[in-house]
Amino acid sequence: MSDIAVPFPGILRTLKIAVMIGAPNDGSNYWSISVATAAKSVTLFTTAALAAGGWRTKTVTNLVVPITEAADIIMYLYATKVGSPGALYWSGPAVLLE
């Protein structure tokens, strides 16, 4: 788990995170990454479609997540193994607020 501070109020529209996954990383062995604030779920995505062995950017767009209270300003990233994927490294994330 890691966390980032987000200014408020605003609407979260886009989240980008750079990830590197060691082999294997495929439809049976991947990471499930959930993003949440203390008050609400933001998004969930997997690394299943990303190639292993290099840095890749995962972009989640079309979000409509209100950031309206103090409980929303810290976002948490949780990574869960599905199968036996390679090691996961991440950088970021970057967020776009309106």
C-alpha cells in the first residue's frame, strides 16, 4: 500500500500510474490494483493486458469521483496477486482533477 495527497474540492477525472511487472504477467498471473480514499472506492484495474519486463503506463480515464472532504485527500493503492505474477514496481500515480 502507498498513499498520495490530493487537493480538494474537485472531481477526479484521470489516474495514471507507471508499473513494471516481472515475468510472468498474463491472463492467469497478474496484479489487481485498487485505488481508494478513506471514504470511497475510486477504481480497480489489472496488469493482465500489460507486457512484463518494462515500465508501462496504465491510464484510467472517464472517472467521475468527487473529492469533497478531508477523507478524500489521501488515496490508497492496494495490490493483490492473482495467480503467481512476477514482482510489481510502481511509480506515481498522477491524477487529473477538475
